[in-house]
Amino acid sequence: MTHSGLWIPDEHLNANLAGLSTSATIAIQQHCRELAEEGKQVFRLGLGQSPFPVPDLVVKALQENAHQKDYLPVKGLPELRHVLVEHHRKVFGIECGVEDIIVGPGSKELMFILQLVYDGEIIIPMPAWVSYLPQARIVGRPVNTIITTFEHNWKITPDQLESICRLDPRRARLLILNYPSNPTGQTYSKDELEELTLICRKYKMLVLSDEIYAKTTYDQSHESLVTIYPEGTIFSGGLSKWCGAGGWRFGLFVVPSSATWLSDAMATVASETYTSTSAPIQYAAISAFTPHQDLDTYTDRCRDILHVLAKTIMEMLGVLEINVRAPRGGFYVFPDFEPYRERLARAGIFTSKEFCTRLLADTGVAVLPGSDFGRPEIELTTRIAFVDFNGSEALQNYPENGTVDRAFVGGHCSKTIEAVRRIVDWICSF
Ligand SMILES: Cc1ncc(COP(=O)(O)O)c(C=O)c1O
């Protein structure tokens, strides 16, 4: 393209954006789309998008509310926020009021404006979901990371948390905790949360508890941190994962009543930027959070399928000598191929990025490198999102006897199974 007139040098880019590019998960999906357009067979285990359809009754509610056209209150439709209060009390035991709820166009946006309005250090356990760190960078917040290990199931320990707080005990801090975790699939037990709470309480730490995968916890043992540390926890959830509605862009926070100043400040930013969350989506969300047998059945079935698929993938990966923990919820598994380092190095693969690039070129399987989740470049960790299958078809064929088994996922999640088989064969070829 030829330009005439004004020349705008890129030195005018906000320095906080330097080195940042499109979010890794979005970029891999775009790359897969291009490969598919070239006629290549692609297995999309990169972007963490729910394979399941939005439940029928929620779709119907959206259709019926397509005419809703008004700007709505910044924090959300009061009727919806009432429903959310009841829902979170019933499902997670969270005691809150309407004034504690703020909804937004995706929890990602709410997290961004939280980091903008909160003037403190952000603490991020690594590996972590791809957007926390870039968001902190964009708004110019100082970040302290906590490196978790395979040996500790990729979870932070109270000692690790305290060692950061001890350095400057009075500093304002926001810990971002995510469980079940994207990318590791691990989750925290009640005991573990109680231990972490002792430290949080001691140092008056604010916690953003990203529990967006809570309802996918395979054994339904999810405990919300809000019930253990109510005074310091902001709960984050939405429709993207359990309800398959990522593209609808709907998220919510439950903010402790002592921190209404925070949600008020968030609402100020919202009012000056996106104004309010899409009206039809908010009306539809009422039906997604109102008790209904169909929704329970949908959630149970999605969870069952994911659980058996996760177990099947673990069995398949079990033929390799790798470090990998069985997921406890969500749709991710986070293997470390370190034991294959020498063999991979002989083939010119030294980093997780090189690993993923070669895997995609050789097998058509797209996964994301551990380095995208904050792990060291040279570590051979990858995130596999086991979501490339037709979730509608799987739900339609859900066994009448209610027992999902290996044969079921072999038949109805076959593309994902084939992708994992290709990964295993590819590793064995070195
Ligand atoms: C851990 C985690 N938190 C938050 C989000 C953002 O979800 P949304 O903005 O769609 O609510 C995602 C989406 O991938 C995620 O994996």
C-alpha cells in the first residue's frame, strides 16, 4: 500500500505495549484457519474453546431478546444480578448481595479494568492463563510471578506466597489464582485454600479468584475461595466455559462488600469505555443462571464427557515417559516432554515453541508452547486443549444408561483422540 501525507513513526507506540502481540490463543486459532484454508488437515488443540453448544433454552432466550436495544446499567441488569446472587449462593455457597455483582463483556475485560483501577503489585503463579501478564503490562502494574513445579502439581505453596509478602509486608497486592487451572488442569482442595488464606489474611492481600472452570470440576468437589476468604476474594466467572458461550462475551465478578470502591471504580471505567454489556446477552444470561433441570443435565453430561476424555488421553500419554498430571477439571492437559530432551535436540528442537512448530508441521496438530503460559523458553512443556470434537453430536448421542466410557469418547471425540495418537507417535519417532 502506498501512503501519502502524514507519516506516523512507531516510536509513538505506548511503551507498555512494546513486545506484546496478539494473544497466543487467538493467534494459534487464526494460524489453524489459514492452514485449513490451504486444504491442510488441522487438529485444533490450541485455543481453549468449549466444544459444546450453548444449551437450547439459553439460545432460545437470546432469540427472544434480540429486540432488547437499550443501554443497560453499567454494573448490569438488576434482574440478572438478583439471579446471580441466588445462583452463586446455591451452587457455590457464596453469600453476597446484588450490589456486589458486576457483569461485563467477558471476564477478561473485567480483569483488565480491575488491574487498571487497583494500584498494587500483581502476583501471578506460573504457568498462568495467557492474558493476566500482558494485561498487567498494558496498564503498567508491577508483577511478581511465583514459579510452580510439576512436583507440587503446578500449585503455589503458602511458603512461596509468604516469601513474597515478607519482603514488603505492607505493600498492596493482588494475587490472581485460577483453579481448575488453565493451562494445567489442576485445582486446589479446601485444605490448600485454607492454608493459603492464612497468608492472604496476614498480609491483607486481595485475591482475584478466577473460577471460570469451576462447574467443569470432574468430581464436583470445587470449593470457592470466597467461602473461605470472603473479605478478600473477588470471584470471577461467566458463560464462556461451562455454558459454551465464549463468543457471547459475558463475564461476572462478585466483589466483597468491603471493596465496593473497587467495583465502583470499575464501573466508572466501564461507563467511559464499553458503557454496558450487550442487552440481549444479559437477558439471555438470566435463563443460564436460573435453576432448570435441563441446565443441570447439560452441565453433568459435558463434565462426564470431558472427564472420560481426560482419562483416555492420560492413558494414551501413559506410554510415554513424560511428566504429566491428570486434569481435575476443564479441558487442558499440560505435559512436560523433558525426558525426551536429548532425542528432540538431535532433531533441532530445543524450546517449547520449536516443539509446537515442528509438531504442527509434521502432524497437523496445533498445541501451545509452555512459554506462552510463562514457563521458561527452554522447558519442553505444552498445553493440549482437548476440544477438537463435535460437542453437539457427543451430547445428542449421550448414552441412555448414563455411562460414558472409552468407546464413547473413541467414537464421539475421535478427532481429539486421533490428534493425541499423532502426538504420541510423533514423540516415539525420535
Ligand atoms: C482461566 C481463564 N480465565 C478467563 C478467561 C476469559 O474468559 P471470558 O473473557 O470469555 O469470560 C479464560 C478464557 O480462555 C480462561 O481460560
